[in-house]
Amino acid sequence: MAANEVAVLQKDITDQVSNKLSDLESSGLALPANYNAQNALKSAFFKLQGVKTSKKDGLRPALLHCTKESIANALLDMVTQGLSPAKTQCYFIVYGKELQLQRSYFGTQAVAKRLSEVDDVWAEIVHEGDEFEVGSDKGRLVVTNFKPSFENMDKKIIGGFAVVKRSDGIDDYTVMTNNQIETSWQQSKQSHDGNKNDVQTKFSEEMAKRTLLNRACKNIINTSDDSDLLIDAVSRTLDNEYENDTERKDVTETPQDTVAGKFEEQFKKRKPIDVVETEESEDNASDGQQEQDAGTGAKQRQLL
């Protein structure tokens, strides 16, 4: 896409997202104190210029291939959750004609800490040979002993757990075996991606932590007293990853009744922007490379 075309598209979508965000803030949505939504939107459009479709869709630029409504909704979910692409807290993927937002390991931690009930959240990986025991506290599963060993860090992963330290002093544990983690990966929308197995093999520890945090975050969402506007965005972003989640419909609510649905209807009324396809840029990195870059602080690459 030519620079002037990107600028026009960016202004139109950014204006729509900013206006909707103002409405949400008026309705009670509170963004993090040090979060600058406009800077996050600028960073997102910079990243989006490098995002492409899969090879079967011709490696087309996402900004050209995806609907403007889906781009706007992905950006709205990003700012509603207070996420920043510049901090590798989130990234964008193309699924069909839709652009969807997904959180990184760091992004899920950041979002969970925004919830009023949460003081801290983290995940740990258990390797073969580590001391690890679970128990029960008044019917709640808890980790009673975890003693990792440096010598075991290169050994097989047998499972892991996430800890949510709540403001009431109670720790919530989410424990998964390696089999459960791999089953969750198989339910991912990208489970049939040709690079997926390599990604999970090369970056299995970071991918496992991300899965554990997503599971823990889902548990928090189901019991949270926080703003429905925030919870809606957090849930939708989590659902973006799994086929079975996106197929579920709430029969009591039409798409137009949701925040994203209303926003999409408003956006469709806008005059469309003509975009001309130009020479495409070099292919992007895989999902696992994205996660690994986030873990190492290296230069972020976008997903296909």
C-alpha cells in the first residue's frame, strides 16, 4: 500500500476508534493511568503494515485484505484492554477476512493485573525431575510444593501452573499437565498451520506459560466484578484463539447488541476508502518467533 493510502486509512479508522473509546470511557471504562491510547494506535498501524495473510491467501497485506470493520474492532479491543504493541503485549493475525487481536504472555499478565481482584499473576513450568506436589485447601486445588532444579531445565516438560495472587490474600492456582497443554494447542485456530508443531517444539516453555495464563485469566473473568466493557474485550480476545469458542452464539443477544457489533454497524456507514494494492513486503515471522521475541526483548515480528 502506498504511504498516502495508509495515512488516509489510518486516520479514518483511528478517528472512529478514538470516538468510540471516548464513549466507552464516559460509560465507565477506566484505562491504566500511564496508558496513551493514541500512541498505542500509532504503534499498531506501524506493526500492521507488516502483517500479511497466509500463503494460501497470497501473502496479501492485512490492511488490504481484511475488512475495515474488523481492523477497527481489533484496535478497539486493544485500547480497551490497555495493551501496547510496542511493548509486545499484543499482536494481530489474519483469520479469513477478519483481523483479530491476540495477547502475548506479557499482555495477559498486564490485563489480569488490571482487574481489581488481582495483585499479581505469573506462570511456572514443571520439568521432569522437579519436586512438585498439589493438594487441597477447603476443596480448592493448591500447589503445596514446587522445587525446580537448574539441572532439570533442559528435561521434558511435564506440566505447569499459574498463580493468581488476589487482593483478598487468597492465591488461585491453575494446574495443567503437559497433555492438557498440548490438547489446548490442538484446539487453536492455527493448529493446522504448517509451522505450528515447530513453534511448539522450539518455544514450548513460553507457549506453555501463555496457555496457562490464558486459562487462569479465563477463570478470573468468570468471577470478576470489574467493568463489563473491559471483561467483554478480554473474553473476546481470548476467544479469538480457539475454533470452538468462536462458533458459540449467545441466543439472547444479536451481534448488533454487543459493543463491537454496534461499533461495526456505525463503521459500515462511513464512506469507504479506496485502497490500491502495491508491491508487497517480505514475509513475516511465525507465531512462535513472535512469542520468543517477546520473551527475549528482541525486535518484534508479526504473525501471518
